[in-house]
Amino acid sequence: MSTVSVIPVDALRPRGAATEAAQAATRWPLERVEALYELPFLDLLYQAQQVHRAHFDANQVQLSTLLSIKTGGCAEDCGYCSQSAHHDTGLAAGKLMALDEVVEAARAAREQGATRFCMGAAWRSLKDRDLERVAAMIGAVKDLGMESCVTLGMLSAEQAQALKDAGLDYYNHNLDTSPEYYGSIVSTRTYQDRLDTLAHVRDAGIHVCCGGIVGMGESRRQRAGLVAQLANLDPYPESVPINNLVAVEGTPLEHARPIDPFEFVRTVAVARITMPKAMVRLSAGRQQMDDALQALCFAAGANSIFYGDTLLTTGNPQVQRDRELFERLGLRACG
């Protein structure tokens, strides 16, 4: 039976052949991650809840708000993305937002209870000409007393260091899916490109926010392959966003069959077990979840959400709905 190639624990070091010792030290071989998925649903949730309570207050959830600071026109061809210039989604390309607009949005997010402000730009990679403006946004967010996060595409080592010098706390760069399925989703950059950017982020001393998307037509084994990749990064990401595909008209995945809701909860639980100290975040697709499904995700170990009315270019549950859900579940916002 063929197997997915799991990146060994030293994968985020400079390129080179993995040593036998590093391969032997892999914390989560694919087969072990797959075995978690195969557990009876309630047994899996029980195990995930035990792990979660060993490291976190089970009734606290961290709130992040995400703002698109540069929308549309991205040169990448990611099959799920409404912002790709390769897809006809009706989304016009915009320019980088002005600093005062970003500050206003960050201040509003803070007033609504968010503690982390995330800024996303639809770029294949950060251009040096934009670095100074992005650095100013990071500094302004920090001045508001919030954690800062950006997602700007691929980075060089020098750019990562400059973002760290600006005060950046987190850099988001998702792996999207497993290595074997990746080519079915993206062709304009490689898996190694993504790993290289994560290596630059780590080397600069910035926290890593890295997860993926489920519901893109992948198999359970491929979902397990994604989690194995994340869990075997050394160290694994501090934040792990789990996205449920929002099938956008005009993208190659617009007719993707929705993932079974219990399979999504399983993915959250497996992420919690394999990355026990990470913040596991419910990200894209939460608007399509009912309250009961979200409650199951929290029981499975999710302890972070994107909070606000918009998530880049797709909808997100409104603030009031989240507050009411938290009250009904007895959940509290962190911080």
C-alpha cells in the first residue's frame, strides 16, 4: 500500500536529505494519525477533550479578527480561492489599504473583544516595496495592545526578519492539504515553497500560524496526511486554523461535495491530540455551521475562532450570534 511522504521533524531546516535518525524520530507517522480518525466518534472526542483540558481552560476561546488589507488579483491558482486572478469570481483586484483604515478596523475589533488582529494580502509573495507600509500596520496594531498576525504569501529570510523587527507576533502560511493531494489544488507554487517560508518565519523568531482546508475532495487518508505534516513540524505551529471549504462560484472547487460534519469534527479532534498545546482555530466555513456543530468542535478541542462579520472575502458569523452562542455554552473569551 502506498504511503504519503511525511515531512520529518527537521523539515524546516535547510534543504537536504533527511537522516535516518530524524525519520525515526517522527512523532506522528501517518498510520498513527489515520488510526485516530478511525476511532469511534465518542472515543475520539473523549481523548481530545482529555488532551485539551490538560493544557487549556476548556471553557475559554481566543478571539481573532481577520482583515483583507489587499484584496483580489493574486497570481496563484489555488483552486479554492475567490481572490485568484486565474478564476472568474467577480472579485475586483484592489490596492493595499491605507494605514488609518487598518487602524480603525483594528480598534473596532479590539472593542468587540478580539485580542489578535490578522491582516491578509492577496499576494503570491511580499514585495520589498510594500514592506514598509505593512510594517507600519503591524506597529499600529501593537500600539493598540493587540497581537499582530499577517499572511502575505511567500517570504524571504530577510523579509521575515524585517517583519519580526516591526513587532510581528504571528505569520500565517497554510499548507492547505497533504503533499500527495496538493498538486490537485495548487500548481503555481510547490509544497517545498510553503515549507521554506515557514522555515524563514521560524528562524526569524516569529510564531507560526499554519493549518489547512478540508472538504476539497480529499480522502480521509489525505486529511490525515495534512495533520501529520503539521504535527511533525519542529516545533508544530502555535496556531492551527482548520478551514472548512467555502465553495465559491467561479472557482474550480465550486461544486465540491461538502465534507460530512462529523468528519470535520474528527479533524479538529485529531489536530488537538497531535498538537496538544496549539490554539486550534475554527476558521473559514464557520458561517455554514449550526450552533450544535460548533459546540461539538469546541468539545473536540477547538479553542480559537475568527470573530467578526467578514473573513477576507467570505462571510463569518456575526458578533452578536457568537456572543449568544458563547453565553449558551458557558464559554468565555480569553484575555
